[in-house]
Amino acid sequence: MSLLARLSMRNRALIALVTVVVAIFGGIALNGLKQELAPSIQLPQLSIITPYQGASPEVVNADVSTPIETAIQGVTGLESTSTSSSTGVSRVVASFTYGTDLAFAEQKLLSAVNRIAPTLPADVDPQVVAFSFDDLPVLAVAVTGTEDTAALSDEIARTTLPELRDIDGVRDAALVGDNGQRVVITPDVEALAGYGLTSQAIRDALQQNGVLLPAGQITEGDSTFAVQAGTRLTSVDELVALPVLGGTEQQPVPGEADLGEGVDGSEIGGTDGLPDGSGTDGAPVGGADFGTGATATTVTVPVALTIGDVASIDLTENPATSISRVNGESALAISITKLPSANTVEVSNAVAAMLPDLQAALDTTNPGAEFTVVFDQAPYIEHSIESLAVEGMLGLVFAVLVILVFLMSVRATLVTAISIPTSVLITFIGLQAADYTLNILTLGALTISIGRVVDDSIVVIENIKRHYVAGVDKAATIVHAVREVAGAITASTITTVAVFLPLALVEGVTGELFRPFSLTVTIALLASLLVSLTIVPVLAYWFLKPAKPRKDQSEADAAAAAAFVDEVWLAPELRDAPGAPRPSASGGTAAPGGTAAPGAGVDELEHPSRLQQGFLPILAWTLRHSAVTIIVAVLVLGGTVALAPLMKTNFLGDSGQNTFRVTQELPEGSSLEYLAAASEPVEEAIRGVEGVETVQTSIGSSTGGGALAAFGGAGDTVAYNVTTDEDADQLALQEEVRAELDDLDGVGEITLAAQSGFGASNDIEVDIAAANQEDLRAATDAVVEELSSLGSLSQVTSNLEASQPYVAITVDRTAAADAGYSEVALGGYVSAQMQPQSAGSIVIDEQTLTIYLAAEETPATVDALRALEVPTPTGAVRLDTLATVEQAEGPTSVTTVQGLRSATVAATPAGDDLGTASAEVQAAVDAVDLPEGTSASLGA
């Protein structure tokens, strides 16, 4: 390794140029590095989301989740699958081995799902979704201050969202919480029946109109034209005027009338050639009784109808499935996501800078509209980076001061101090070349490295300083001083690299997360070694001055004491001086006469420095009492090992992030209105705690989906995303909020989960699997009961909640068959009466709206459902004559892992010692007596 020092000394100008280039490109790399909260990680998972409106969890699991899970088992690289079936939606998660091409895997999943599409329920549309940290919103903005949400959402969609999407680095800006609109067609059953039609005629009219069809092409002259037939439906008025085919009505025979008494049949028509108005059977034409007066006969004739003649058509809002509030006011939310290549902080700052202008523009059409930022990654990232940068700079300053104290040389300290930023700048270049970002892990690695990168330079500069005295050849002395320690510093650096580099080889999420950390430390350490062997010697040549000889030494004696045997010659002006030392074959420095040179045998410890005076007595004592020294060392090692279990351990610790999440779970089957009412006291309690700045309340199931779905609630839950004062004690504030919520009664089950630096919960999860629902519930209850007794946990919850009520219709197959219905047909009729059926789409004002066919009256109670009239060939009958209608209990959701029913128990640690809490949870789980065939394990 000393070869590097020799080459550097021979090419000092080149080393200076390289140093300048490193400084320039390092600065450019630093400014070009993206700033993010965490390394961008794409989990090797794909989710298949399938909405199935109106279906219970058991039905969703049987009809959608299980068939899809079975169909994808043959996909290459698939490691495991799990499903979650809840009311109206199926979610199948496919986990792949690391290194799998997810784009290819996504295509394979789509192919597998498409193969079984004919066997899935009608109108379900499975979607394959991938997730990475880049899918999380950079910014979430709530819009409040106006009651007309329809007009507000329309204005935001037309003006605000396009402006946000035009910002550099923004991938998408989506409006969340807008119910949207639909077109509802309510058939008039009596009118349809009067024309001999059913609601199917309306469906046929929608399907057979408003469609663009390719009709070939025409070549005329030098031009070829494509022929297109049909036009799209673009307004409700066009729907109203849409023709309905097949309608008929009864009309009198043309020319017949009420002839009155005594009218002769021969005067009527006579076109059939029958005398006296008789028909073929001798009866009067048309059956008219001409003796007492004629009754006109009717014929069935086609009728030109439109949908407007037999149905009412309305443009209405979609039914509300969720409610969003910010600080107690109804709100819409705008979710902004960034491109993977964009800088999170730059995108967030650009959006924040545009918000005042967007609010002012929106206020002109919707007075009172106000933007409130409810989630923003940038401030926390900037704060984290700033804190780490300040700590790194403080470390640099203190390192320089320590070097100055021990070397007692400003010049040597300056040379060493220059090596620190040079090594860091080389690291920045490496980070940019590796396409890594500036995040809390890479910055943490740099902070750790700062204290270590200076070590190599200190050793080199100290050895150069010790040997460089007046009278020796400067370049040769520096080269050989470096050579003397090159092996030691190289071994030290490689040893440290060997500690951190294996982290980059770890597979899984841990490897993805800590690989940037590992490589950052490795690059920094190798850069420090390179700097110490190349740049430091050159800087020492330019900046260091030779040490002055002691008072009892001549210049020749000092040079002889510092000279290297057989390698370093004196400076030319001293070589031929009387008494100048010469290298001797005996391994010493001899005088011209062959005797030892003055000072050559002088031990520098005969005149120790103050530092040496301090540690020499200690060194001497340990050497004289070697056995005691070794025993003390062993005791220290043993004590360290014994104290290890008492050390607090967790994943990332308290990040100090000023956000946390509160979840309120209410009885299953609760209506949206009940959820809204139950959320008000909780919201007021949270807002009443000093230090709480913003409370975003999400009630019911999120309609936004996508990136902001993480901020919504579930069907029977209310989620509160709380933003607090950045300067507040976050842990103490969360405990105060928890205490306030514990005092509330009748508000369901409330949990509070602080977020880690990556937005994840610090909860400990226990995964339970069983062959059937009964064993699963028994095992889950046993685990929850056992964990609830642990003092290290503040709360224990499970996702296997109490059964939710539903209305079960059990068809009497015999009675239904006698009435002309199969079980499926009767179920389909009830479904059509209970919920609108999709019948097509229409584009109005550049927005695609779904067209629904709805029944005139929808049963609102169980009794009304029992009394629902079902048409039969013999007349309408009540539904409860063909089926049993009763309230039943079922699971709120059905979760499976590799085909086995599963549940998750979440335990929140009471303190910050996640390691101890995890160990206690594991011990408690091991002590639970589980049913046969049931397993419980801590989540990965």
C-alpha cells in the first residue's frame, strides 16, 4: 500500500488536481442527491384487489379469494400467498422471492386471473397492484370551508389537480373523499308492463346505443378514410331520448267506432266481402253487438318509446361510504405522489409554494375554501437530515480539536482536517453513482464514519511528524513514514469494512433497507484509507515543517534519531558534514568511523512528553501485573455479556416524528351515521390536548384507494391521523392523549399507534393459523388473554373481532321451483331489488359515469324484505313464501395464509424496549395451550 504514497509524492501536482476535482464533483453530487425519509424499497409483493359489492366475507372468500389464490399458485417465483376477504372486497397478497422481476410477475398474475375470469362472479374486476415506498403520498392536503362539496370537488378536479400535476417530479395528484356522481335509471314497472316490456328492454337500449363501431374504410382519390358508425352518449337528455324497442299497445281497429243502436253492419267497412257484416262464423265482425250498440275491437301495434317514457333518469351523487373531517370540518383530501426519480423535499416544497395561489384561485369560485396540510414528509426529512448534518459537523469540529490537542501542531491538524471532508465528498460521489439517496440511514452511516475516517490520517500524519526533522530528505522521509504504518492502517480499515459490508449481502427487507447504510460506511472507510495514503502525504509535504531538535540535541543528532535504517539519507547539505551518520550494515546508524552516531541509540522515552508521562506508569503497572490485567479484562468482558439482556432494543427507536394514529373500532355493522356521531367525542378529546395541531378524521371505508388508502378507515372503524407540535415531547404527548381517551365511555375500542421513521407501527404482531374458524377463534382468544397479562404491553388487540350481523335468505328450492325460480334466479331478483345494477356508462363533462338500474322501492327493513313481492306465473307472492329471511351472525373478515384460516394479534409495547417486550411475548405465546392443528408465531 506504500506504493500509493510513493506514486503520490512523484505526482504531487496530479494529486492536487484530483483533490480539486473530488471537491467539485463531490459538491455537485451532494446537491444532486435526492432527499428522502428512507431508502426506496419495493417489496416483492403484489396484491390482487377485487371489489365485490354487497357480498359478505364468507361469500367473497368462497367466490373470489379462494379461486384467485388457487389460480396463481403456479406463477414462477411465488413464495407464499395470503388472502383477506371482507364485506364487498377481496385482497390476495402474493409474496415472491427477492430478485423476482415484479413486472414479469404482474403479467403472469394477470394471465392466471384472466384464465379463471369466466368462473368468477359477474361484474368483478380484479386489479393487480404493486407497492413501494414511492407509492406513499409525499403530501396530503385537506380542503375545507365550503358546504357544496360537489361544486368544490368539480372545481378542484378541473383547475387545482392539473396545476399540481404539472409540478416537476409530481407523478399524480388525486382527489380523495369525493363521492362522485352516477346516473340512476328507475324503471316504471307499470308503464313497462303496459307496453309489454320489462326492465331488460332498458338494459338492451343502453347496450345497443352509444357505441362506436368500426365500419371499414373508403378510398377516394388520394385519401383513405376510416368509417366509424355510432356516437357516444354525452348527456342525460340523450339518455332520456334513447329509443326503447319492442314496445306495443292495444289500439282500436282502424275505421271502427261506437256505431250506436240500429246501425247496419253492412255499412261498416265491407272490405271482407262478407254480407250483412257477418264474419266467417256468422258472427258480427269484431264481435260487435249491433243490436244494442257496437264495442270497438283492438289490435296490438308497435309503439315508438324512449327511456324517458318508461323510467325516470337522475344524475345523482354516489352513496356516501366515508366521511372525512379536518379539525371538525367536512373536508376533501388531495393526495400528491412523486415520481421515483424525484426529490421528495423538492416536490413537497414546490407543492407547498403553489398552495397559496391555488387557494386564492379556488376561493373566487368557492368562497371560504381553505387548504390545510395534514401530512407532509418534507419537514421530518429536512429535520432529520439537518440534525444528522449538525451532529456530523460537531463531530468534525471535535475531532479536529482533539487532533490539535494531541498533535500540538496547527499544520498537522489542518492536513488531517482536510482529509475528513475529502473522504465524505468521495462518499457522496459513490452514493450518486450507486443511485442512493440522502436519507436517515445513509446520513447516519456518514455520521458514524466521520469519527473513523480521520483515524487513518491521524496515524499517517503523526508518524510523518515524528520522523520529519530538520536535516532529513523530506520526500523520502514522508514516503517511508507512510510505508511504516501503511500495513497497520490498511488492516484496521479492512477489518472495519468486514464488519459493515456483510449487511449489504443480507436478503429480504432487512437487506434492502440497510444495504445503503452498509455501502455508505464501506465507501467512506475505503475513501479515508485512499486519502491517508495519497492526499495526506502530499499535503504533509507542502504544509509540515520539520520538528525542532531538543535543547540537548544537535541537528545531526535529531536527524540520526529520526532516520530510518538503511533507507533514509540525510539532506544533501548534511551528508558530508563532519560527524554525519551513515547507514551501517549492522542495522544501525553509524558515524563515519564506524562507531554509533551521536543520538542514534537515544530512546525517546528518556525524555517523555506530558502525554507519555501520564500513561507510562499505567503501562508499566500492567506489564508487571499481567495476570491481574488479564483477569480484569475477562471480568469486563463477562460483565458486558451479562448486561446485554438489559439493553433496550427495537427496530428504529422513537423517531421523534410528530404524527401518530388513533383507531376507534365500533360494533360491526354500524351505520355511517352512527360512526360519525361516535367519533365526535373522541375527536374533541384529541383536539383538546395541548400540542395537538391537526386532527384528520376518516370515517368508514376509504373511497380513494391507491396511495391515500393508508390514511382511511375500514368499514366499522374511525381513523384519526394526528399532527402535533414539532417542539413537543412526542412520547409524553401521546401518553396524555391515551389517558384522555381512556376516560371516554361508550366509544368502542380505541388504540393508539405511534409511527416509526418509515411510517410503520412499532407493534409486535402474532400470526395465528388454524384449519377452521372455530379453532382460530379459540386460539386467538387464548393468545389475547395471555398477552393482556403482560406488564410490558400497553394494549393488545386482534383482527378477529366479534361476528357482524347480516340478513340471510335461505331459499326453499321446492317452493321456488314451483313458482318458476331456481335458487340463483331468485337470488338475482332479490339482488336487483336491493341494490342498483350496473347497466353501462356515459361520459358527461369529460367524466365517465356509471349508469345504474334501480328498483322503485328498496326494502329498508328486514320485515320489508320478507314482504318483497316476487312475480310468478300465478301472480306476485311474498319473498318469505319462497325463502326464509332472518338475521344471522358471520365473521367480519376471512383471512387465510396458504389456504389456512389466520388471524393477527397486535401488541403495543408500553415502553421503548421492543426487544424485551418481544421476548416476553414469545414466551407467553409458547405457554399458550393451542387447539390441535393450530400454530402461533411472531410476525416477521
